[in-house]
Amino acid sequence: MPMYEYQCEACGLVFEARQKFSDSPLTRCEACDGPVKKMISQTAFALKGNGWYQQGYSKAAEKPACPSATKSSACSGCPKAANP
């Protein structure tokens, strides 16, 4: 379940709430019962490295599995040669 941040407009308290996608947003502060607004937070999810995009999701990065492989033959010692 995702974690959402809320800030109370009355007391300024910032708190987190774990909610389902189908749950309605919170409307009241847990400390003073004042109105709250949902904050936009930076996500902790990041795609790092060069592998996930360049190895199958990029149409522009159509490189052979092995640098020494050509269309007619592949190197015999390369484990990727068996799965072109």
C-alpha cells in the first residue's frame, strides 16, 4: 500500500498515512482535528544504471548480444549467443 503525506492547515503538523488506492483522502488532522491537505512527495523509487532500458526496452539500442557477434555468426564462449 502506498504512503501519503498530509499537512494540517490549522496546526501545521505533517504526518504520513498508509492507504489503499481506493481509499478516500483524509480530511481531518489526527492531532487537532483541523482540515488537512494531501502533499505531493518525492518518491523513493528510482531506476539507476544502464541495464534495464538499454537491454530490451529501447528501440534505438538495437545492439548485438555480444560485441564480437555479427548477423552471420556469434562467438562460441558468449552465454548470450545461445539466446539471440
